[in-house]
Amino acid sequence: MSSDIRTMPEGFGGVAYKDITNIHPLAAGAVVILGIAMLSVPRRLSIVPMMIIVCLIPAVQKISILGMDFNLLRIMVLFGVTRLLLRSEYAEFTWKPIDTALVIWAISSMVVFSMQQGSSSAMINRLGFGFDAFGMYFVFRSLIRDWDDIEYLVLGLIII
């Protein structure tokens, strides 16, 4: 079966779920509670709420606004960026060569895929991909600063 959304039958993650808000009340409550937790817990624990969403909530849980899909992970990235801005936790971020590599990779991936597919929906899809890539990467890069932060992250993953 092709992975192209235009040829996928309804009910297999294709056209049936395009531009449709699909969110269970428990998932909506979880993202609100975990988002507030991400904003309020100490920095060393702030990644754990995002990891809970990644591990326990299916990606099909999403909100669609004007043809753009916001899965719960993207909403958590917004909470993470909000945290960085409210607490100025981005201030200690220093640009490294790996950051340049990520930016080049993400932009080239977005451009190449969009050119291959040649459609506006492919461009919208890749913009979402870019938001995920940049957002997750820079939130994690800003919040994980030393080995103690990694130990808390691993401990959180073990508990999850």
C-alpha cells in the first residue's frame, strides 16, 4: 500500500483523518495538565511532561485549525517555547556546529520533499515537520544543560 495520502483508503490514516480534530477528552485534559506542569516544575524536570505525551498519547490525537494539524506533541512544544520565553531559559543557549547541522538538515528536507511532491499540501506537511524538528530540538537543547539533567530525564523515562 502506498504511503501517499492521496491514494490511501479512508480509515488507514489517510483522507479520513485529514483536517479533522480528533481528540479524546482525557487526552485534552492530559495535555493541559502536562503543559501546566511543564511551565511550573523545576528546569531539570521540565522535559518529563513532554516525554509522557510522547510515550503515552497516540499521535492521532490532534486539533485541526485552518488545515493545520496540531498533535499533542506540537502543543507541548508550544508550552516548552513559552517556558523558555517566560523564564528566559534560552539565555544560556550558545550556538554550536551541531545546531547548524540540524538547521541545514531540516531546511533541506523541507525543500527537497516539497519540490518532489510539488503540492501545497506537501509544503504544509513539511512546515509542520520543520516546526517539530526545530521546536523539539531547541527546547531540549535549552533545557538539558548538564549530566544531572540527563540523569533526571533518564529517571523520568524509567518511571514512565
